[in-house]
Amino acid sequence: MNGQIQVEADLAFEVDGTPARLTSDGDHLVLFSTHPERVWASVLSVALPVGNGTRAVGHVARELAAAGLRLEVTGPRGKMAHLGKGVRSPLGRVVTGSAAVAPAAPSAVALLIWHRLPRRGAAIAALALGAVAVAAALRRRRP
């Protein structure tokens, strides 16, 4: 062994009623769920010993990287996020405090931002996005 952690896993579990499976054979872990966005949202909502929300995800990603492990969160429509070893994301650093978190799907980005904003800021962001969507729809209707 080269001093890095090696993991052999095949674990089925549920997160808030959503089935998930963690598999690994070495330093690459894969968390698969039929609804990875629900799993991702649940993780962002729970209080962990290292904190809660996006900062806790950043902490976990740094710990994975330090252990030489990489976690891929995925589902039937593809990859949702990467955490840990070899991951370098400026967006991840801004939103979670760790560049070792790389959202790979728009829904992962949206959930990270939603959980990062204070509730008042999230409501304002939702209203702004709604206004932009309405303006775009009205613009398309003009001849």
C-alpha cells in the first residue's frame, strides 16, 4: 500500500426515503441514487459534527482529499458532483469554502447556492430569477 486509504465498499442505504448505494474498490467512491439531487439536498440540510450546509460539504471534501479519496455523486442522468482528491473548482471554493467540491450538474450548483444564501437572500434570488424568466417569456412573444 502507498500510504493512501483504500476502500472496498458496497453499501445500500436510504437518505430521507431516497435509496442510494455507495460503492468503491480503491480510492474512487461512487454514490449512486435514482434521485441524487434529493440526496444532495438532504446532505446540505443536515447538521453534521463539523458544521452544517455547504461549509460541512466543503470540510468533508477537504478530508476526502487529505485521505487520497475521491467521491462521485451520480444518478441515471449522469454526474451530480465530485469531491476530494484531484478536484479543483473555483465555484466550489466560493460556495463551500473548498475547491475540492466540483458541482457537475446545474441542480447541484442551484442547491449549493440556495443553501449558501441566508433565507432572505434566497427569497430575493428566487424572485429575481422568476422576474428574468417572465421577461424572457414576454420577449419571445413579441413579433
